[in-house]
Amino acid sequence: MTLQPPARPPIAENQPIDGHSPGIKETAAFADAVADHGGNLARARALFPDTPAPWLDLSTGINPHHYPLRALGAEVFARLPEEARCRELAALAATAYGAPGAAQTVPAAGTQLLLPLVAGLVPPGRAAVLSTSYAEHARAARLAGHAVTEAETLAELETADLAIVVNPNNPDGRVAAREDLAALGRRLSARGGLLVVDEAFMDVGPSGASVAGDVEAAGIVALRSFGKFFGLAGVRLGFALAPRELARRLSARLGPWAVSSPALEYGLAALGDADWQAEMRARLGGEAQRLDTLLAETGLPVAGGTSLFRYLDDVPAQEIFTALGRRGILVRAFEARPRALRLGLPADDSAFLRLADALRAWREGTRSI
């Protein structure tokens, strides 16, 4: 089935929100917010103009505990990025992610920039995205000239010229087996196709699930995001892990200075800090369990996710989104999944308490109807 912008979710006129029926403004708020990618506090303020600051933004899957920043000398900002420094970053990223080597690793100013370039590595044809997932892949494939469809299973991707899998999936955390993806990549590559695996959340994914080590042998392009796990999304840094020839083509399309000097320096520091990474994975796992407990106490069992976000399915999404929004808490809603929500991790005890209070007030309000 062709991927088209889904219809607005139906709005029940008498659906209770925090103890009262939603007005036009509240229903419009939900309908508008589901088209967003998350993290848009300007949109949130416009949707809920009477909400007092500060906002608690739980709409992204970005680590709330960012890698420690260090001061950078003025020369980092005054000079163009050094090519040798970029090669050093590629080599370090290859080691950190398990790619074959620096020749198969392409740094760029975020994976968002890479999406249409990767989609253009194969001639325009039919692209298939394993559903339902990050919408930007479909948009990027269209920009590269592909007709885009969605697939329900990995087997349905085999006839595509460009196949795209987000693994772990966003927003539900679904994980495809590495062996299955590698086999699919080999079959597509054998007939001139390409499998793209977006591993934006693989830093907190299951051990051994990444296809980074298979990119050369299986003809796969894997995308890795720096900003999510390291909590530095504004740095704009990401990587394409690809067979040597495809990596060469991507590098040529990006041209020189594809990564800023500050991003190079922060990337080198963070990717080389294995101790911080191990400690952070353990910390995030514990905080995800704490969030699970809080949600379960409110009658909202977690249906999936990663340790950077939790996914709720078959819940009154509009009701919860609006009730939390009126208290300055932004969560992620979805146009294609009108009964689903995604919540990022609260950053500290006060944020957990604020979310707990808001959820408790929502639940008590609905029970009082």
C-alpha cells in the first residue's frame, strides 16, 4: 500500500480530558501535534498558550543526560575542519560501532542530511519502508525519485529496489534479527538493490543486534545517530556505515567539511569514552524501569520502546496528550497511530514527580466523570 499522509484521527466530541470535555482548541492541539517530529516547544507553547513555564519535554528519544561538554579553543571555530581530524573520527566511529573500518564509515552533519543521499545510491525505482516507522525515510526516498510503499514484513521488502528498516524501530522499539537483515541485504544487493538499516537507537539496543559489521559483506548501509545516545542532538553528527564503494560515493556527494570542527571534537571525545557509555547504558536501563513502574501505577502498561523512550499502545492518546500538555508536559503523538504515545525519560527526580502528579491528576479526573 502506498504511503500517504494519514487522515486526521477522529475526535470524539464528548471525550473527557482531565475531568472535562475537550474544546475546539484542545482537539485541534492534538490534531496539529501528531504531524510534528517532537521537540518543538514553540509548537507546544502555541497549542497550550496558558500553560506556565517551564515545559517538560518528553517528546523526543534524546538522552536527558548529555555527554559532558568541554570548552573548545577559539581556533576550533576559526579554522575550517581538518580532513585528518575527520579521518580520525571515521576510524574511531568504525571501532565504536563495529564497522569494518574507516573506509566504510562516512561522518556527516547528522543522519537527516544523509537520508536522501543514501536513497539516491540506487536508481529511482520502488522504495519500501517496514511499517510503521520514522516518516522522514519515505520523504527522503521520494526526494530521490522513488515511488514509496510500506511493507508489513521483511519478506515484503525483497522485491523493492530500496528497502528501509528502522532497527530498533521508532516508535515501538521493535527489533529485527541481525541474521535476517544480513540475508535480506545480500539478496537485494545481488540484484542491484539496497537495504538501509537506520540504527539511530542501536546504542541502547540489544547486544549483537547491529548490522554494522555486515555492511561490506551484505551490501547494507547502516545509519548511526550520535546525538540521541550522547544527548547532544544540537551538535548535528551522524554516520553512514556502508560498503567501501558506496561510502566513497557518499563522501563525494557530501564534499569537503561535511562535519563542523566542534562536532568533530565532541564526537572524538564521546565515542572514545567507553566507560561513560557503559555507565550511561546502565543508568538509562534503570530509569526506563522506573518510568515503566510509574506508568503501570497509572494503568498504562508499556507496549514497547527502548531505554531512551517508552511506547504506549491502545490508550486514550488525545486525552492524555492534552491533559499533560495543559500542565506543560509534552509527549509524542502519532498521526498514523491515533491510540499510541511515546514518552522520553524524565531527566531527574523533580521531572519524574511532575509527570507522576500530572498522570495521577489525569487518572483521577477521568474516574470522576
